[in-house]
Amino acid sequence: MTRFSVVLSLSIVGLVIAMVMAMPKLGLKVDSVNVGDKLRYLQAEQVKTALRDHVSQNFFQLNSKVIYQTLKKLPWVDKVSVDLQWLNQVNIHIVEQTPVAFWGQNALLNQRGELFYPTYLPDNLPKLPMLVATDDLVLKVLHNYRQLQHLFTRVNEQIEQLSWDKQQSITITLESGKIIRLGQVEQFAQCQRLIKIWSKLQQQQQLKTVDLRYEHGFAVMWQ
């Protein structure tokens, strides 16, 4: 390599370094924030409002980690990714929480059995059952709810509320208003036996309560 080539190469490297160092001073602003997903519970405007202070900065001063942390705090956000697109665009990808049940009065439960605490309930939230128990029983109660709901689907009934008391007995309130009480053990088997005779019970007077907490039978209360 000739001396001229070496000098030229060093000059080009120096020019590139100078350009890179100068870029943060160019005052490049973010032209657009794209929320690429169709949101069900969040509104794109909520996302843009949360990012307003961040995107007003110079593009080269943006911190994708800080933006991520800001968006993760929004209600209904489950997962989020941030892509800073050269030179003036921020692309956001959000996965919203998927609620499967209310957990008591103050929380919701997602499909993985995780609690989350939204600051508001959107108008388009689907009808959800309410599960009531202590927080250490979340996964167990959700598992039992899914099993029991599968049984009641066979007789066209939907669980409105499932409550698990301190003795681990279960009280089920159906959307039809009927109440089912289960004992501490073999709750699924108890319900299976009930479903087998459900149609016969329905042929009697209007059913109000079925108590399956007895060892050798059950009690029925009619309207």
C-alpha cells in the first residue's frame, strides 16, 4: 500500500468518525411513532401520549430500554418490543393481556395464571367469571375452574363465580343462578356424578342449590 493510499484511508476513517460524532448534534427529531398492532383494550393514542416526552428528544438520544419500561407500565400491556428505525421512526409492537377471569374485586387473571391489576376496565371486555381465593392458590383454582367449566358446558351451564374457602371447599354460582357446593376432596368426581343426573334434577321443581359435601349423598334445595 502506498503512502498516498494510507493517508487517504485514514482521512476517510476520520471523516466517518467525525460524521458519527456529529450526528447527535444534528437535531434529528422523531417523525413518526408506529404502533403496528391492532389493539383491543389499549388505544394507540394512549401509547403515543406515554411516549411524548421520549420522542420529543433527539433521535440519537432515545433509549429503547427506557421506552420499553415506560410502555410496560401501561395497563393491559403484557409484552412489548421497541425498534428504533434509522433515522427518525419508532416502531412499537404490543401484545395485550388476555384476561380469562376476575380474581376477586381488584385483579384479573391472564391465560398463564398470572395476576394483573389494570387501572380501568374497557367497555369491550368480554364477560368473565370471578374466581375467589387467596393468592397462593391462583394456579390451583384456575385449573379447577377449567376442569369444572368443561363439565358444566355439557349441560349448557356457565360458571359465574367460583369461591374457594379456607377449608378448601368450593362454592360454584352458575349464570342461571344455581349454586353448587363441593367438598374438600374429589371435587371433580363429585361434579361428574352431579352432571350424570343433572337432567333428572332439572325435571323436578326449579333447582336452587345442590350440596355435594356429604360422604354418601347430596342435598338439594328447590326454589
